[in-house]
Amino acid sequence: MSAHRDTDPRIHGIQSKIRVVPNFPKPGIMFQDITTLLLDPKAFKDTVDLFVERYKGKDISVVAGIEARGFIFGPPIALEIGAKFVPLRKPKKLPGKVISEEYVLEYGRDCLEMHVGAVEPGERALVVDDLIATGGTLCAAMKLLERVGADVVECACVIELPDLKGRERLNGKPLYVLVESH
Amino acid sequence: MRRVLIFSSPNPITPQLSTPPTPPVNAVFPIRNCRWIGPSTSFQPPVLRLHNYQRTPTPLLCSATDSVTNQTKMASQDEQDPRISKISSVIRVIPNFPKPGILFQDITTLLLDTKAFRDTIDLFVERYREKDISVVAGIEARGFIFGPPIALAIGAKFVPLRKPNKLPGEVISEEYSLEYGTDKIEMHVGAMQAGERALIIDDLVATGGTLCAAIRLLERVGVHVVECACVIELPELKGRERLGDTPLFVLVSSA
């Protein structure tokens, strides 16, 4: 079910609103800035609509969003499809009892956390973030959900950087993106 | 976002707020900075408050400016909206987080209740739609959860206000005080234009320091902050007073 909607007429508008900022956060990186997309109410709405159209009526009860830009796209999708929203956060932000999943960065490690009890076994879940690069963070997110017995139906991102091969890192889980950036 | 709730038993006031310096004699409006807020003797907060446990109707007070409140006619203004008590009941209170003595208001449990989350957004949307608001600014990170659905529903743009070094483009920054030290919030240059009407959204207002900094940031680029909107207020921390002329609207007051 992996696909990207490059034939939908709304896609072009969305893609054109994403700003590329060179050399951020460090030299050589072309940063995909979605804040300019959020400044265009129609393009932002189209972005959410494209995900909602795909996931509505598919019995998805959980949308998990990765801090912090996943918090921008996840809740509108969750609200429209009638799912709960679960924030996946950096360490020590969530106040209650958490489970943690560590993952590897280019230099060092990081950790993603989820509240215990937020997701029940057997629930069907989406993982949402603004962008997938190497797939490390999405992978950690999926593991968190699977550890509590949820079924990750798909990962959904606005942007994919296909050269970084994140799609392959998802252990066969489907990935749906709106825009590819080479 | 990091939230500092200064809550040591009977004195829930930060050292900086507990003894404000004497306001200058000729002060008319409160000066909004992080260290001082001078009360004006005729100041009335032009805000509609929906308490989760009090049924005393709060009269609508209008400011001299074009506040949304004097144009709003909702059923909820005369009695507590029935959706409020449910919203309040699904907010989880976690003691001793992030440190001993603090009762943390956890909205993640609200997000697990699809109807209550929907109602939360609806209450804000009902208040702000068709009020010519073109910008919803959300404070990182929990403001990112509530801000975008409101922005989408009222046709406004969403502008994230972030911790330092997160936004990739050219930014303007505003520093503000914490209990110990300072922090900064940032906004992209060009995200808003002078003359736009804006809301600022966060999950909770405590001392008002962060909201205050956000208001200053927007006003520096000539934006009119129509109102600040939060799910929860901790009234004992007096954040409302700290916002000066800017109205504050909350759904739940947690004393």
C-alpha cells in the first residue's frame, strides 16, 4: 500500500509551499521547512485532507505523532478520522509512566517515549511525522506501538527523502508520503 | 515545552513575581515585561471564563479595543457549557512532576478521548470563527496540538513559536525569565505581517511568562494579539494579570 499521490492536483500546491533552507542544521543539509506550508490555509488543509481521505473509515483508532512537527499534522488527522491522538515525545517530557525506545543517530543516540496505557493491544495505529529521512525515528515509534500490541497500519509523512532509504528501514511496514524530495 | 510551575506549598509565586517594584507614578497601562506588571486601577480583564466547577455566571466585560468578547453570543456565556465538565474530568493531574510540590496538568489523557478533544477544539472555534483572525500562533510543543485544528477550522494560518535553534530560517527571538535563568522563543521572520489579527494558543497558562513573551514577539512585528487561548489556567499563579491588556480565554480553571 506504499504510494505517493503525485497525480492528485493538490500535491503540486503543497510541494510548492515547502521551503528548502540550505545548510541547516549543518552545512550540506537541505532542510525541508514545512512552516511555509502552514502559512497557506488552503495548502495546509489539502495536506490534512489527503491523509484523511486515505485513512477515514479504515478502523484506525490511534494516530501517534512524533514530537514536535508530528504534533502539527497528527491531531487534525486524528480529529477528522475519529481516532485518539498520542504524542510520542523526547525523554522526560511526558509526566506519567512511560515506555521508552532508544534509537541511533548519526552521532550518538536518542530516545522516544509514550505514556503507558495510551494505546491498547489490538488497536490499529498510524504514525505521523512531517518528514522521513533515514527512518530511525519512525522505526523507534513503530516499535513503541508494537511493544504494546498495537498494529501499525501505516506510517504517514508529508515529505520523503528517498535517497536516505528510510522506507527500507521500516521492516516492511507501508509508508505513505505526499511529496518526495531528492 | 518546558513549563516551570513554581509551587512550593502555600506560596505559589516565583521570587520575581512576589515583590514587584513600585510602578512609576505616571503609568497608565501595565508595562508588559517579564519582571514587572503594573496594575492599572481601572483594569478589568475582558474575558469570558468557563469554570469547570463554578456555576456563577461571569459577565462579559469589553475592553476599549475590538475584543472578540463583545461580539460573541454563545449559549455558554450564561452558564457553564455542558462540554466543559467532561473536558475537565479527562485532564489527568500528576503530582510531583516535573519536581516535588508541583501538580502537573496532563492533557494527553484529553487527547485520548475523541469526543472531549473534539469538544475542546469546537469551543475555541465557535469563539473565534468569523472574527477576522488570520493567524493562530502556537507555543511549542503542546500549543502545536491545539493550534492547528483551530487554525484549519477558522481559515487562519498556523505559526509555530519555538524554542531556540529549531526554526531553520531567519528568526526573531524574545527572551523571558524562568524561576532560574532565562529562556527564549522564536518565530520566523515574515510569518506574519503588520496589522494581522492573531490568537496565541497554549495548553496551559501558569505564571504567564511564556505567553507574555509570545505577545511581545507578535507585537514587535505589528500584529494585533486579539486574545490568548488556553485549555487550562492556574489562577493562583496570576498569569492573567501578567498579560496586561491582552484578554485571556480558558476552558478550565484549576485552583
